[in-house]
Amino acid sequence: MKTTPVPVVFLLVLASVPVPCDSSQPPVLNPEALPESRSLLAPLDDVHLLSSGLLQLGQSMREFVQKTKGQINTIFQKLNIFDRSFVRLTALAGEIKEGEEELKQTAAVLNTHNEEIKELSEKISVKMESILQEKGQLLNKVEIMEEKLSSLSVDLVTVRQAAEINSLREVIQRQEQSINNLLAAMLEQGGHLGHQTMKIKLLEEKLAAGASAQETFDKMSEISMSELPTAAPFLSSDSSSSSTTMTDFPSDCSELFDRGERANGTYAIKPNGSEPFMVFCDMSRGRGATVIQQRRDGSMNFDQPWEKYENGFGELQGEFWLGLKKMYSLASQGNSVLHIQLEDWKQNRHFIQYRFYLEGPMSNYAVRLVYLSGSLPDPLSNHTRVVFSTKDRDNSRHWASRCSHPQSGGWWFSSCGDTNLNERYSRVRANGRSERRRGIQWRSGRKVSHSFASTQISIRPLDSVNSL
């Protein structure tokens, strides 16, 4: 807004005042012209006040415009942030819906299998009842025949009667064998039914988690622009919290192998004194091994807090950490062996084995390792009562107080620079010169380390190791 300068207004006012033509003559007061001259000279103060007011008004208008521009920019920034958050939440909701549909389909398939198993169990039960009835009838016939034989002398027994007795005995033996086979089939079907029930419960928990995430998204979509949403990671629920009354779960993957399972995959187990939970079983080395850690390509972030390391994280079909609580329940069964398998960048596999002792949460899961055998150098033989530590819980006091380069991930740290199979997964740099330093480092000395592409840590009983 433009304002008229004060000097210009003043000059205009002076120009409008009449000036006498002859300076020698004194001015003559004209009573009629006096009011007009006063009306011209009097507004000078008003002009000053008006100009000052206009200047202040212009300054205020300029400050108001600047402030309004700043508020408009802030509103646009909030709108942009809200748009980005809404797009992310929309994508997350789509993924949740897709996962929910897949889980529903899987649950429907498992329910169908469960119904088929129930029908098969009912048929087996009916068949067993009929077989038991036939067995009772045959036993009665045998008893009658034996009574008849006892009443007659040996010389009076005919060849036909002897053949009939032998045939009856063979029938009884076959029936007993059929009963035993049916009992074994029922036990196997019961085990499969338990696995299916466990998987259905886990899927129900995941469906519930997906529904809660969808509800959270719906609520966050309804908030006003002044309260912008913040995205939260989608966390999977811990399957070990589910309870069951089944009592035929195997204690570990080795027992599953003894029952006839030969395929690698996820199974439900129930170690002594714990609730059932899902594990990945490796059946490829002639015995069943319960996998507690697996890394392949660095897709899972292992730099997690204490709670995650205690309860477990990741996907059992990919990269995961089973959890200290579940590891303790496995190790507390006694005679455990820790098997570490590493694969280099040329697909060559190396291993090392230790006797494995793990204490409980009151001792911060202290570990004791005793070297058994292997094709790798041994950097862990000094681990005796070494406690577990993470970035937010330094139980060994080697996390940040002494080490110049703090460790990442959770592990049993005894000193700085220890071998840590849960450390950050190093990838190849752009220059391509760090291939020997990528992946996971197995340190056999202070300045000696070996790079590996994948790791697998598993637990198995000592007797199964000796039987290999």
C-alpha cells in the first residue's frame, strides 16, 4: 500500500495559502476571508496524524500479509505431510488386507484338512470297534475249540480240526497286527491333528492382529489436519502365548525325526515345562535339529532390543531369531549340542559344534560352551558363564563403556571384537572392493576374520550327534 509523503502534503497546503502582492503595505484583515484561511491552516496537525496513521496501517498490513503467507506455507507443509502419511497408510492397509485374505484362505484350507482328519479318525475308531468285536468272537471260538480238544484225547483229534485251529490262530494274529497298525495310524493322525490345530490358532492370532491394525488405520484416517498421524510398524504376535491341552507334541525336532518326519519345515513342539510353539526343523543331516537362528541375505534387521531377543523375531521360513526363552526351554532338557553352520560365497559349508549349557532369565541367559568338533577355528571356547547383552541392556559391560566400535545386535559378548553372528549384515560397496568384508564375520583372532554369506545355528541332543 502506497502513502503520500508528509513534505508533499505540507507544500500543497502552503501553496493554497494566499500571499499579499505588495510587501510594503501591511496586511489588511478581511473578516470575511478569516474563516477560509483558518480552514486551510488548521488541518496541518490532522494531516500529520493522518499520515502517521496511514504509515502504521501500511506497516501493520505488511506484517499481516507476511504472517498470513507464513501460515499458508505451514498449512501447505502439513497438507503435504498428511498426503504422504495417508498414501503410506493406504498402502499399508492394502498389504494388511491382502495378508488377511491369504490368512483366511490358509485357515479355511487348514479347517478343511482338520475336518477330513476328524472324519478319518472317526472311521478308524469305528473300524477298530468292529475289529475288537471280531477279535472277541474269534477268541470265544478258540476257547470253545480248546475246551473241545481238552475233552478229547490227542489221538481223536482229526487233521481237519487241527487245520481249523491253526487257521483261527492265523486270523487272530492278523487281526492283532491290523489293530496295531490302526493304533499307529491313529497316533500319527493325532500328531498331524495337533500340528493343524496349532497352525490354526497361530493363524487366528495373526488375523486378530491384522484386524486390530486395520481398525487403527481407520481411526487414524479420521483425525483432523492439525493432528497428523505417525506410522507404526506392523508387529506380529508371539505364538508361544497360546495354550493347548494337547499332550502329544514332540519335545524337539529330533523326536519328530524319530517319529518318521523327514521334510524340512515348520512344526509345533513342546519342550518339558513350556507351552507349545512353532519352530523350523532341519532334517537334512540324518537327524532332526531345532534351528534357533538363520541368516541368508541380510533382509532381516538383527539390531533389535532386549525384548525382541528374549521373545524372538523374524520369519521361520526366512531369517529369524527363535528367542532366548524358547532356547532355554530346549536347553533345559539336558545333553544339548549347539551346531553352527556357515556358508561362504562359493557355497562351501563349514561347521563347528559345542556342548551347550544355557541358564535362565535370572542369570541373563548366561552360556557355557565346550568345544566338540568342527572345520572352523574356535573363537568361542572362552565363553563360560558369559551373559547375553543387547544395545539397550549391556549386561556384560562391554557394549559401549570400553569398546571403541560398539557391537550391533544381541550376543554373548566377553570382550570387544568378539565373533557375533547377530551383527549387522555387511553388503558389497559401490566400488566392489569389499567382498572379503561383506556378510557375517567369523573372527578367529584379533586381526583374522572370515566372511560368510549365511549362518544357521541349531540345537540337537547329544546322543543324536554321536549317532551320525
